[in-house]
Amino acid sequence: MVARHADRSVGGVTAQPNPVWRQLYRAGGISAFLATAAYIVALLLDFTVPAAPESGGAAVLEYIAAHRTVYILEQILWLAPSVLLMVVFLALWLALKEVNRSYAAIGGVLGIASWAVTLAYPATGGGAPALVSLSDRYLAAATAAERASFAAAAEGFIALNTVPTMVGVLETIAILILSLVMLRGAVGRRVAYLGVVTGAAGIVCESLKPVLGLGYITY
């Protein structure tokens, strides 16, 4: 267990975060707040506009053309927090490394990597920014053959929407590891236990996201 092997400071005093990184801790807190706000707005938009088709390149491109502005805003709101959450995991890593350097590093690296992958494969689970350009070119196409080629290209980006599920699993594993480290740190135990429950439940929910549908919102 992480807690059993946690590094302790002299005299059994719970290890405190290194104050040298106080500005990074503050940046991590602000980043977490901004990321949460972005996700809330994105969810509200999801419920106020018709749902995008889950398959069919041509259908998706036509949907984007009909809801272009809202679609672009949704993609920004789902992807931009990736940068903010990398800052959050970096701050957590440094805040907890005085408790257990090894597990804090593992959790921090997994968390940062999960969001870096999101930027490397820019798909949001409900679309991708590149589909906007394909939609514009699809509408401007002069022949059915050109439209078919753009629709086929869109199918590839639609397939990439399985990536967010894998990214989500990686992130929740990181949350679980870091929360177990928190149990021996200066963070309140209620927060640490909430993280443990969130991480454990998240691994299951993220793995089953394709079949949970609206039930995923409960998690």
C-alpha cells in the first residue's frame, strides 16, 4: 500500500508541502477552478443544442455546418482544460513528493500524460476541432466524389473519439494513486478519501463510458 510505505518527516510529523512551490500550488488551484468552470459550461451547452450524430461522416459534417459556432465553442471548452489540468497534476506531484516521492511521481506523471495525450489526439469524445474544417470543405465541394472523400476523412476523426475513454482511465488511476498518498500527507483526510472514491469509481465509469450513456453523468 502507498500509505504503508509513505516517507515521514523526523519525529513522526506529517510531511508538509515544500513552501518553495507555493506559487505553483496557487496556480494549480486556480487552474482546477477554471477547468471545472469550463466543463460545467460545456455540459450546459450539450444539453441546450441537439446531440451530434454518433456515426456517419456526412451526417456529422452536416450537423457541424448547422451548429458551427456552438460546436467550435464546445470543442474549445472540452480541450482547453487539458493544459490547466496538467498544471494541477504538476502541483499535486510537488505538494505530495515530501510524503512519498515515488508514488507522487508515478501519479503526477500519469496525470500529466493523460492530458498531454488529449492534446496530441485532439478528440473530445463528442467530436474534434479538425471536423470543422472538413465540414466547411464538405459544403464547398463541387462534386459528390469530393463530398464522399471529406465524409470518409471525417470517419477517421470520429473513430478517434475512443481516445478520451482511455485518457479518462489513465487520469483516474493517477487520481487514485495521489489520493492514497494524500492519506499520509497534510491534506484533510476527507479530501483524500473523496479522491480515493473518485479514482476507484472513475476507473470503472471511464472504462464503461461507451455503454453507460447518460448514466456517466452521475459519476
